[in-house]
Amino acid sequence: MSLKSQEKTGTNERKITFDIDRKTFDEAVNAAYKKQASKINIPGFRKGKAPRMLIEKMYGKEVFYDDAINDILPAAYEEAIKEIDEVIVSKPAIEVDSIDENGVTISASFYVKPDINVTKYVGLEAEKPVIPVTDEDIEAELKRVQERNSRMIEVSDRPVQANDIATIDYKGFADGVPFEGGEGTDYPLAIGSNTFIPGFEDQIIGHELGDEFDVHVTFPADYHSEELAGKEAVFKCKVKEIKYKELPEINDEFAVDVSDFDTLEEYKADIKRELEEHNEEHAKSHLDENLLNKLIENVEGEIPEVMFDTEAENMVRDYDSRLRMNGLDLETYFKYTGQTLEDMKKQMRPGAEKQVKSRLALEKVAKLEKFEATEEEIEEEYKRLAENYSVDVDKMKQYIDPKDIAEDIKVKKAVDFIRDKAVVKEVEHTHNHEGHDHDDHDED
């Protein structure tokens, strides 16, 4: 194989021409004949026994050319592009230019990574949300830990009350006839959760263990089953178990049980510290996001559409992987949502464009600022990734090229640099009570 020529056919488009020698091609044609001969019928010969010359005489000497070229092309193309000093970002469009006594001449056209320009990246203006930790936040976190450390107490000496968990058997009837999905055995119903039809849970309250009784309800007019929407129904029920949730008292003893601290005040101070760290990380992520949006506005240059398409496809693949982790797949998802693959790619497209532009811009900043990745930094990143994915460091090194790790480190340095040089306006945000995982030692 030899590279004959390379030319620039557009801003980011390239075309190369390379040869495959006659000997390599002839060997590939012969291999294609051996593979295909068993499928070709020639009168007077058993299947697979017809001579190659006879097959070529009947079907033309080019009969095995396509298979031969398909077989040797990948390796020949890989060899040819070793001499290209740009990063190829698309699959090649291949054309066979000629086949003669010297061999095969092939052209490949593809797109390369663009050299974009970033007009401004120092002194970008962006807002950083400041999220103070309030007493309510600390109380909300304490309540979450209290909930996690609750225990269920069985009751036998009183009827069902609000907030109990009543284990029931039930069977529903509409117009005296049982209906689909209206039956359950040993169902743990949280009274007050409003998981059943309005009015159902209220009628469980007051019943003792072992009681058998009827619950009368009317299905809502907008109920998902048309046959039952707006209809009256009777559920024959039996109470089989009554439990309630016992919450531990929040005091010094509680702090000792769920943390490494001796007093509630020390535990609260630690919760506050962790929430502040969490909020700072959250604020930093928002700031980085705002700065990236500003950075993208300063990108100049022609970016091949194929890069956006490829990124959108990668995002769809990632989504499929996440679905599979939850026992679903794209096909099932599309069936439920009525979406198509094209709809999803279209949906992913804006995010894909942003991802590609921001990566190109950060790589450019890293190049302009001459950021490098040291051996120690690369090793540390391998260790971090190995820990995250619970695999051996040596395994991780087999999966990921150190050049890719180095690129990621340089991009992170560019993000830090842009943040350090930014004009940041801090804006106080009202806090939220989103769940925060605080380290605790749950008691059984």
C-alpha cells in the first residue's frame, strides 16, 4: 500500500488517493473466489467445484472484485491515514478509481477536526449562584436521616389510624362484576399516601385487625380505564396487619447512633459544613455552565455538520445504555413514547452542538495557553477512573489511550483557567430542600 496524494477539497474536507499493489489484490481475489465458489452454480460441475477461470468467463472477471476490495480496504485505509497529520472526524467516502495490471487505486474523502478561533476567553462575565445553608436545610437533612433510621412497629390492640401502614386483601366490583386490576393480596397500604382511589384510604381508618368490610368509592371521571371512569365500585377488604413508623427522637443519643459525633450540635455543624460544600459544588457547576455558554458565543470557524451528528448519535447510545441498566431499551422506549430514533436525534441535536463547540473551544484555549498534562497527572486520572468504575488501573489503561487522558486533563485546566480569569457576579439564590446524602450509619 502507498499513499499517492492528499488534497484539501474544502475548509475541513480532505481527499487522499492510495494504491493497493497487484499481488495483494490478486491474493484477495483468490480468497474471495474460495469463499464464494460454494454458492455458485455452474452446469456440469458440483457446487463449489467449478474452476475460477470458468466462473469469471461466465460472470465477468470482476465477479470477485467487490468482495476482494472490501476485504483488504480497511487495513489499506488505516495504513494510508497514518501519514495524515490531522484528526479525522468522519467515516470516509470511498471510490475505486482504477484496477489495472499495477493494482488498485482508491480515493477516500473525509472531514477533519476544524481549527476554530476563540475571540475572547479571558474576562468572561458570568453569574455564580450563592446558595446559603439555612436552619430549615439542616432540619430537613436531620428529618431525612431520622426517616432512614425509623422502624416499623406492629399493632394489635387498636384500629387503623392515619399514617399507619395497613396490610390488606381487597377485591373490587363494578356493577357486581369483578374488574381487571381490582384485586390485591397482602398489599401494604400507607394511609394518607393517596395512592388509591379518592376516599378509599379514609374508609380503612377505624377498622381492627381481621375486620372484613366493604369500601364504597366512585372512580374519577378522568380515570385511565374508560370502562371504570366515573363508575361506582365496591371493594371487599380485609385488614391483615397494622403497623406504624416509629421515628427516633432527634437528640444527642440520635447523633451518636447515626454519626461519628457525640452531640447533636456537633452533628448539626457537620451537616452544615457538608451542605455548604454541596452548595458550593452546585454553584461552581452553574458558573462553569454559564461561562461555557459565553465561551461558545466567541467561537469563530466552520465546524463540519458530521461532528454534531456523531455527537448526537453518541448521546442516543448513552441514553440507550442508561435505559438498559434499568431493564429497558430504545425500542421499548419508542413504543411507549411514540417517538422515533430520528425524533430523539433531533431532540439531542442542540446539546450535541453545544458539546462539540465547547470541547473545541476548550481545546483551543488549552493550546493557546500551552497547557500540558504531566505523567503524574495522567497516572492520577487513571487511578480516579479505575476507582469510579471499580476496575483495576491496568485494565483502565487498556481501555483508554493516555493521549485521550492527557487531552481531558488539558481541557480541565482550560476550564479552571477561564473560571479564574472570569468576572464573576455572585447572585444569592433561595435555598431548596433537595435530598442530600449525608454520611450516616443506618441502624437496622
